[in-house]
Amino acid sequence: MIRTHIISKKGIVNSDDIFAACLSLNFRDQRIARPLMNWVEKKLDVSLEHSEFERILRRVKPFAASREEALLAAVADHLNLPETVSDLSAKRESSMLGSSSTRVLMMAVLSVMLLGGTLVYGWSLFHHHAAEIPVAAAAEAAVPAPKAQPVAKKAQSAPAAPLAKNELPQSLQYADIEVERLTAYLESRSSMLAKPRYMNAIIAAAKQYNVHPLLLFAITGQEQSFVPDDHKRAAKMANNPFNVHYSWQDFNTSIEESSRIAAKTVVNLSKNRPPNADPLTWINRKYAEDPKWSRGVRQIFAMLQEKVAA
């Protein structure tokens, strides 16, 4: 970047130049990707997983007219945000987000990424060189590990972390449920989701994003009839029973990731809801093409509440 932009452009460097240089870095390393991901999350008021942010970055064209806007547009499209990027740009221009300080912040973030990439590369070279030291010499230099201290028999449990704030109504925010009753009901439906791995992943994602667990299970009921285990592709369907990113066939991942994306999508799509709008109907606008999707989810959610709510 220094050779290309300092010499050929006579010292003129802007955020897009730095962004283009950053696209050549290894974004699988979270130490490099984290600063840019934090900036995007702050810009769009969303939260992202490192794996999906890495996929989004692959879609950003390095020759786009405004790479900054291209990245924000890719994230907004990926999350099905209710606001367009042009709306977000207009807001930034009419507020402090559109000031020159934001451009400075962007350049600072990208500069940190370049510096981080350089440091990580240097460390990897040093680490590779150090690995060539003979084992015998390394053993002579080894320091005996200190003895482990005995664990106290009684330890005070840390206070529970506060739930994340969102714009869902209280009835759709996280609440404890009777897991045994839910398991029994799903088993009566021969559902793959009754297995602990799937049950625990969905409940954990619901708590992380402050979404009612039964709402997520209601979505799986509407989308995949709770994934009956006699379906010939049940194991694949259970990886993405929410059909996030179009369908389980298009996006077959793990139940942990699909649960987080589903919970996060519900939270994102619930934003800016008019006071008189039904929350599930509001989410339906972007989550599903079927306008009756919200009706089905609402009915299943009410049924689950009656059967298994604590």
C-alpha cells in the first residue's frame, strides 16, 4: 500500500485505499477481523458472528466505488435489515455519524487492522523459527510448572449477566421454560430437536439475544414441523430448522450457528416497529415470503406456552 499510494499518489491516502489493502489480509484471524467487525456492528446497530462476517467480506468487491458503503450494504442485505443502506447513509449525513470524525475513525480502525496483520505475520515467522530449536535444548530451558493450588470447596457463584436489550415486547423476550415438558412434547412429535444438543443450542441462543425460547421453537415448528426424525434428511434439516439464509439446503451449518442467526434475525427485524403493529407480523415482512407465516408462528407459540411454559 505504501508503494502504491504514497509514491504513485504523492502521499494521498484515504479510507478506501486502506480498506482495499485490508482485503488482502487473512480475515480468518479474529485479531485482524475484529476491529472492522466492531465498526460495522456500531454503524448498523447489529451483532455479527465472526464466521458470517468472513463470508460477507468475500462478497465485497475490491473495486467498488465506495468500499465502505459496499461492506455496509453487504451486511444489511445479509441480515435482511428493514432499513436500506441509502437510509442509513442519509441518517449518517444528517448526524454526527456523517462527520469527518467518522472518516477518521474508519481510517483508524483499518490502520489497526493493517498493523495487526503485520504483527501477526511477524509473530508467525518468529514462531516458525522458534519451533526449529532442538527438543533437548528446549527441555533444558523449561521451567518447572508451579504446583496447582487446591480448589476451594465452596465458591460463590457469579451474578447472572443482564439480558441484552431489544425492541421485542416483553412477552417475546427471554423467559425460563420447563425443559422437561418441552422435551416430552417434542419426543411425542418424534422431533430431532428433543435431543440435548439441539435443545441446548436453541435455548442458549435465545438467552444470548433475549428472545423467548418457545418463539424460536415455534419458528422451527412453522418452518420444518419440528424436524421429524423419520425424514430421510432429518440430520441435515436439524442443522438449520429455522431456514435462515433461504433454506437448510442452501445454508447447512450447525445448530449452534443457525440458532444464533435466527435469534439475531428476530431481534434485528423487530426494530422500528410502529406502536400499533403486531410484532410477529412485523417480523414476517422480511423473515418469510409467506404472509401467513406469522399466523402459524403465533399459533404454535401459544400452544407451546400452554404446554411447557414454566
